[in-house]
Amino acid sequence: MHSEAKIVVLGSCSVDFTTYAPRLPQPGETLHGTKFTTSFGGKGANQCVAAAKLGGNVYMICKLGDDQWGKQYKEYLGEVGVDVTHVHIQPNVTTGIAQISVAENGENQIVIVPGANNHLNKDDVKKAVELIKHADIIIGQLETPFETTLEAFKLNNGLRLLNAAPAKEDIREILPYCSILCVNESEASILANINVNISNAGVALNNLLNTGCDTVIITLGSKGAVYATKQNKQPIHVLCESVTPVDTTGAGDAFVGALATFLMTHKDYPLHQIIGAACHVASISVTKEGTQTSYPKNFKGFGTEYTYVKL
């Protein structure tokens, strides 16, 4: 089902350069690796592509560098069905990159150079003001300048979905503008000031609702997600089928992109069913290698009754 409702993603695009080796190198040491991959990433673009693959009508607002990667990334987003009218190439700046080394035991080292992502500013919001105002849902994260996301959330008249990742403390100002705050356990722990796990998730949800958000969702990886709303503070735990993970990279972004799409395409479904379906999409993504390449198309999960319990 293709939705005509407008999903706008304001956020980051980066290219991941990943090397695999038996172990991580010591300072000054050169190692022979076993494999090298280049892939498209960045939380904003991941969420955008996840939504587009599920049939969402998606628009991306971002900055890319004026290098080969920026040009390739913009073309690729267009090919997967994203509207790239507001994907801007920033002169004299590199596209954001992540240089990732992965050891056989799963340990990794990551160096991120934000590049053009740091240049996403209020002027870009002004250029897209009509789109932002009339978006049915706008999605933001914390990999691009905070004040840009805040400005866009203030303008939007639809649903405002903030994925507060990577974790930051000083984002209180945006929370009253959030229709939905979506965080994982570690991000929730920082914002709610308690070490969040399933046993105290209800307390964490309540703490976060008190910051002014309408709905708070805490994702729990293989354990599904918990949520509560201002209208109904009863915490609900939506369970998730267990799968054998191959690569969990970008699963949270798969969840956010799916959540936004299903809120548009399945408006008449109860929230626990929409969250259950988004968990299902994230579960599918972890069974395949890669990030955006692991996101499913032609998802047939609706019709499944997802299990949920009151906490």
C-alpha cells in the first residue's frame, strides 16, 4: 500500500567504510584485513530508505559533500524512491563518513567525520518551509545540528517523531514539540536519569512523558518495545518474535522508518499493532548483513496480531 501522506526526514547521510580483520590493530600497527565494504548510512538516510522501501511517500532534507560520494548518494536516494528536491550538495566540504574496523569477535572501532552533515542549517529549513509545515510526519535525529531540527519541529503541523540518537542530555527544549519520542535503553537512561531496563521501564516512560512529549517509545532490541502516552499512562510492552541476528547495525533506524510509514498507511490500527509491525521490520533487518540493504520491501506483517502485555 503506497501512502500519499508526506513523510519528511531531516537528518544525516554518511558513507560507511568498513574493514574486517581478525582483531583490532594496536596503535601504530598495520594488520592484514579479510574484507572491505562501502555502504550508505547515516541515521537520517537509513530511516528515510526504510520508509521508502515500505511504500512511504518520503522526502529527505540533508546536506552531502561535493565529492564523488555526495553525487552517488543523491542518485541512489532517488533510485530507491526518495524525493531529493531538498538534498543539497555543500561546496568545499566532504560527505559525512564513518570509518569502521570490525574484529572477528565483534569488537569495533569507529571514527566518524560528520562533514556536510554539520552544515544542515536553518536556511535549509527556510528553503523547505512549505514542505516542513505541511508534512504529515517529520522525523529528526541528533546527528545533525540540534537547532535545525528544533526549528523544523516548531514549524510542522503534523506528527513530529524524534529519534533522540545518538544520546545527548541537553535536548529538553525540543521535547514539548515531540508527538513521539523514540529512544533505546541507553538513550532513555540518559534522558530519564535512571538505568533503564524492562523492570523499571514504566518509571522511565513516566519521567519522559513529564518532559512534554505526547507518546514515548523505548525500544528493547530482541525484547520488543515499551510505550506509554499522555492520554493513557499505562505502560504497554509489545513483544517481538525471536530471530538469530546476523548484523544488528541500523535495526533502530529500520524501526523508526517503519513506525513513521505505518502511522501513515495504517492509521486505523491501534498503536501496539503499529509498534509490533515496526519491531517485526527491525527483526527482519537483523537477519541480513548490511544496513539499508537489509531493510525489507513488500512487508506483509499486518494481519498478524502482535502480542502485548500491560506492565
